[in-house]
Amino acid sequence: MYSGILSCVIFAARSLNRMQPNVVRTEVFEFDNRSMDRQNNMERAAQLIQEGKLVAFPTETVYGLGANALDPMAVAKIFALKERPSFDPLIIHIADLEDLKKLTSEIDERVYLLAENFWPGSLTLVLPKSNRVPDIVTSGLPTVGIRMPANEIARELIRKSGCPIAAPSANKFGRISPTKADHVKKQLPDVDCILDGGKTTVGIESTIIELIEKGFRILRNGIITKEDIESVLPFDETEKTESIVAPGMVKSHYSPVKKMMVADESFRMDIDKSKAGLISFSGKYETGFQKVIRVSETNDLKEYAVNMFEAMHTFEDDIEIDIIIAEPVAETGIGKAIMDRLRKAEYNWRKD
Ligand code: AMP
Ligand code: MG
């Protein structure tokens, strides 16, 4: 019953989106400290959010595709434009702790402890939702994912709009996440507005956790690691949990339109390197590749995370490249989050 109604709303939003492409001109506003129009641009973007339109904006993780989280019709437009399945819930972005109280039905002490330590920042908390949160945001679940982003443009937009903002990454469902405004334009040319805040500083999506009786469960790895969280919350049930329930966590994701493979540790591969682009981390395997993008000069995993999606976009757009090869890293700490993205990005291509 619920999913039937949801599908109708998204279908209606999709039809509306289709009727509009020639009318809608994306408004793109560049934000830097020299911009004289910063204030006006922000007000215009907030006005669009209030009118139920979609605004793409930078967060420190990746660019988000934002709508008023309390307006079901606006949220339906996100699903329609992204072609995102209705079973995949959205994260709500807030600017102040006060907003958290309005969106959740229960907050225990641990939530404040986590907020104090990691917000603003790239940690999403899955919490019991309040009645104010429309079902379309949570795909009908009784819980809601909430995050306070560290990016100031994001928080200013939320405050000016006067509402929490639901925002998944600003790309077509299943495709490479955007870390620059140009990546958003490439995949979502019909979005109403893009706030261009330059390249994002973390580069991969937030860590998502759910609190359980004895501790927490990681639903998605990110730059904030299990060890970081354990230093604040003493118990962790992650290892003991057999199956992790996070709708929308599909095997194929973050995928380029070109063939992509993660190399094995010995880099033995049956490919024509003259047509291949290498996403290189250690610098050890670069010989023979048509093009190489070195994601870090100092073997820093944080830099791998920051530059990984951009490298995938660059090779996807390069006509000399037919196949994208990524260097693997050890799956510990931030390496877990990086390998999770790379494995999903190559998933469909490995099955060929
Ligand atoms: P993104 O597409 O990066 O915005 O991430 C959204 C992801 O967060 C979804 O695909 C879910 O896996 C997860 N998520 C959001 N809300 C919930 C929730 N209430 N319960 C469990 N996972 C959630
Ligand atoms: Mg996404």
C-alpha cells in the first residue's frame, strides 16, 4: 500500500521533470570569499528550496541534491531526477542541534556524545524518526538518517531555507558521485540550481551508523572509522552482526560508464595498457599505462578518498581511455571505505 502511493508520487514528479527540461535553466552560482553576490545567491537558492525546487550544493563529502525534507512533493523530485528507487532512503541534513530534536522521537545520551565529537562532520546517525518526517524520505522506515555537514555553504543554505534538507549525492542512481560542480552538471543538467563551492574536501560519502542496545553498527564506511567511533562509544557490535540492514546498499554503485577494474595486489591483468587509465596510489605500477592519475604523492589514504571519484570522472570523459584500473589498498581504517567504493564501481564490469 505504502510503496504503491510512493511510486505514484515519484511517477508524477518524474513526468513533471520530463515536461520541464526545455523551460528549466540551471542557475549556477559560484561561491568563493571574493564573490560580491554571495548573499544574493544564497538567498535565491534558499528561495528555490522553499518553493519546492532542487538545489545541488557542496558538502564536505560529495555534492548533494537537496530539497525541503518536510515537503513530500519536493522530495519526490529528488527520486525522479536521480532515477533512484523508492526503497533507498535519504539522509536529512541539519545546521543546528535544535533541528535534531524536531526530526527524531527519541534521543539518548550517546547521540549528544557523538554529535559533540563528530558534528559538524561526515557522520550520519540513523535514529527513530518523528511524525514530522515524511515517509518518502525514509522509504517507509521508522528510522531516519541525519547529519550535520561541515561545509559552511551547506549549513548556510539549510539555515536560510528555514528547513532541514534531504540530500543524496547529486548524480544519477548508481553512477559516480560528484566532488565538483561540473560533475553535477554532467549528470543532472536539468537541476534547478547548483551552488559551486569548488572541490569537496573529504571526497567520499559519510560514515553511517545505527545505535543498538550495546553499542553501534556501521551501515556504511567512511572517513570516520570504526576506531574513531569506538574512542567515543566504548562498545561495538559490528563484528558480531551477521547481516547489516541498510536499504539501498546495492552491490553495484559509483559506476563509470566505461569498464572499470580494481587490480589485484600483484597487478597481473590481461588488458591493453595503451587504452587504460590508472588510478595510482603507491606510484609503483605506473609503467605502460596510457594515462596515470596519482591520487596521493605521500601515500595518504585521505587523499585517495578526496581524489578517487574525480579521477574516475576524468577517465570516464577521456576519449583515449577505454578501461579504468584502480590500485587496491589494505582494507583497514579509511582503506575499508575506499575499497568499498572501488569494489562497487567495478561490480558490473567484473561480471562481463
Ligand atoms: P546517500 O545515497 O549517500 O544519501 O546515502 C543514503 C544511504 O543511507 C541509503 O542508501 C541507506 O543505505 C542509508 N540510510 C538512510 N536512511 C537510513 C535508515 N533510516 N536506515 C538505514 N539506512 C539508511
Ligand atoms: Mg549516492
